[in-house]
Amino acid sequence: PIASVLAEQADKISRPWLNPVTLDLSAPLTPDAIATLAVVNNPDLKAARARAGVSDAQVFAAGLLPDPNVSLGANKVLAGPDPFLDLANALSFDINALRTRGVTREKAKANARQVRLDLAWLEWQTAGQARIQAVRLQSLEAQLALAGQSAESQQWLFERTREAAARGDVSGDRLQTARVAALDAQSKLRTVQTDLATARSELSKLLGLPPGALPQLAPVALPEPPPQTDVLFDLARADRTDLQALQAGYAAQEAAVHKAVLDQFPTLNLTVNANRDSAGNTLAGPAVDFTLPLWNRNRGGIAVERATRAALKAEYDARLFQARADIVAAEAGLALAFRQRADAQKGLPTLQTYSRASRRAAERGDLSQETAIAAEQALRDRLMQIAQSEQAIREQMIALELLTGTPREAWKP
């Protein structure tokens, strides 16, 4: 039932950076399916979407006019010749609300837009983090197999060396070297196991799934190198919703400054009075009360709003500067990972050939088992380097997508 509900919700979700997918938890999840599941089922996003509804209600409230005030009074003549009750009635209306209604509604709309854009940015980041954890999990599973083989091989070699040392066939130095190699292999295995458990836990939380309920993951192809920094920065400046949210916040603050300027003018209240005194005289007439702007004139409020507007402008500029710096750093990390992968692959065929030849020679008795194990370990170390560099490439590429606010399918070649 849960899977069918999630599939139905996924069909209804629509985001410009999400390709339409049919969510099937029984099949391996593609990157788009992982992103969709994170957007649909992440608990933090569900709460954020519920909070976003408050801003829409605030826009509605900002457009409402204040209710008029009505006052009624009656006084009975206790002593005197007049026979009637003294009646007093008043109907008053706050004129200031009409004057500031436009800017108040404009500010509420801008705030609501900022909330929606912040929510879109949170969804984009959450989906990207889920994809990062997914590729990390897949890479660590491959590394776990290599680390397990290395730990098993080094432990076997250590036990054989210990037996030989007990017979006096090898020196203590060789035994110590084998022991250190076995301990190092076990340490690397435990590190990969810990990282893998952490990745599984993080992915489960991001997808809103209980522990141990992770579906299978589809393999992810290795991406191509990204475009130049200027291209990516232009995309970030145009498409990042957090920058658009800051712009909406600036627009809301501009409206707040406008309202503060309007508040420096006299406050107006219009009242219509209707009275009948105890002698039977009927009286009617308007009354206006207002504040004289002699000393205050809301200068403090205007100064605060203008300073806040300047702070928002500075925050936007700082965010823009940080975005470019992060893109440059991510591209540098990607370039380094691509170079490391290329360097690791250069001698890979030679190591593979030497490892197979050493194993065949050891099985024939032409070469020692220790030499064959060392050749196989050298190959596994190289494969581990390649796996780690490919993991860095995939993670850094997704991070670069997050920094630009745009999926890499939309990047210019």
C-alpha cells in the first residue's frame, strides 16, 4: 500500500528539473526516481510544504479591509426637567488601512514568493543530496568487495607467515610486516563498512524510508567533464531559486520601506457621530482625529527598514560571490578527480596481466604465494583508487548541479 501511495504521489509531482518517472520500489531506482522519491516522501520537505501554506494565508489576510468600529451609549436623566434618554452613537473607520493596503499586500505577496522559492531550493538540495548518497552507497559497495578480498588475503598470508616463523623458516621482520599489512587491510575494511552503513542510513532518511527498506539502485554512468566556469555561473545566477528568493525578499523589504515612508504622514481616523440629548435635540456630524508629525515622523522606522534593505542587498551580493567561488572549487575538484582516474587507469592492463600471470605461476609452483598475493593486492589497490576517483567524480558532478541550480542535461556542451 505504501508503495502504491508513493507511486501515485510521484505521478502528481511536477518540477522543472525532474523528468517524469513511474515510481516502482520493486525495480532499481534511477537518479530521477531517487530525486522524485526524496521530494515526495522526505519528512522535512513535507513539513516545509505545510509551512508554506501559511504565507498564502498571509497574502489573503493582507488584502482584507479592517472592520468599522461602532459605539453606542445611553444616559438616563436622574434629576432635571428633560424627559428623554441621552443617546450617543458613533461609526468610525481607520483610513490608514486604505492608504497602506497596497504596499502591505505587495509585501505579503513578495514574502509568499520568497517562501515558495526557498521551498523549491530546499527540494532541489534534498533531491541532490539523496542522489549523492545513492552514488556513494554504490561505490562503497564495490569498494567493500575489494577491501574484503584484501583483508582476507592479507590475513591468510599473515597466518602462513606466523606458522613459518614458528618453524624458524622466516625472520621476525617478515612476520611483523605481514602482521602490519593484515591490520592495515582490516582497518580499511572497517572504514569502508562504517562509511557504507552511514550512507545507507543517510539515504534512508532523505528518502523517508525506514532503516533496512532501501530498494535497489540502478547503475549510474560516469559523467562527462563540465563546461567552463562562466557558463555555469551564468546558469546559477539565472536559475538558482535561493538567489531568486533573496530577490523576492528584497522586493518585500522595498515594500516595507514604502510603507514606513507612508507611515510618516498623519494617521487618519474618520468618525460619524449621531446623538440625541435629553432635551430631544438630534445631532449628527463627522469627526476626524490624526497624529501631528512634528518630532517623530516615523524617522526611526524608515531608517530601520532602509538599513534592512541595504543588508539584504549585501547578503545577495555575498551569496552570489560564494556561488561563484563554490563552482570554481567544485570544478577544480572534478578536474583533479578526472586526472587521478586517468593516472590510475594508465597501468591497469599491465597490473591485470601481471596479477593473472603471477597466480598461474604460483599454482604451478614456479612462484611463491606471497609474490602472487602481492601482485593481486597491487591490482586491488589500483582498482580501489579508480573506484574512489569515480565516486568523487559522480559526487562532485551532482554537487556542481546543486550549485548551478540546473541539472547537467540542460548545460551547454
